[in-house]
Amino acid sequence: GEINRINQVLPTIGGGKTAAVEQWMESVTRLLDHYKAQHKALLKEAATLLELALWKANLDDNEGEMEGVRTTRGRRKRARKESCITSGSSIVIKNVLPFLQLE
């Protein structure tokens, strides 16, 4: 990686080691910025998947309660919407994300 590269390059440089180290530090900083952005995108995707999984689990739990009961399409739609709101996903995500964030 980057540390091995600088360890191999520095002994071979006669002068200008400061410039070589500064250049190496800039390349490491660029890599870190890239990985942080990539992590943020993956974290956003994971939060969305977690929210959907919690909503589906809640729907599956509530579906059993409605078995055998004749329902209208509108009632099922309202029940799904309410299930989304009451799935608890906002609480779970709020408590899980801090463990996954970089800071």
C-alpha cells in the first residue's frame, strides 16, 4: 500500500524528501476522501434496506391479524401506510447508524 511505497521511495531520494512526503500525504488524503464518500453512499443504501426490511417484517406480522377478514383494497392500502409509519424503523435506524458512521 501507500506506506510501503513511501518507505521504499524515501531512502532513494537524495534531496527533496519534504516534497516527496507532502506529495505522498496528499495522495493518502485523496484516497481517504474517496473511501469516506464511498462509505457514506453504502451507509445510505444500508439504512434504506434496513428501513424496508423492518417495514416488511412489520407487514408480515400484521398480515396474520387480517387473515380471514374480508378487507377492501383501500383498507389494505391504509394499513400498509400505517404500518410504514409505525414500523419503528426510525427508532432502530437512529440507534444503529451511529455505530456505522465515520466520525
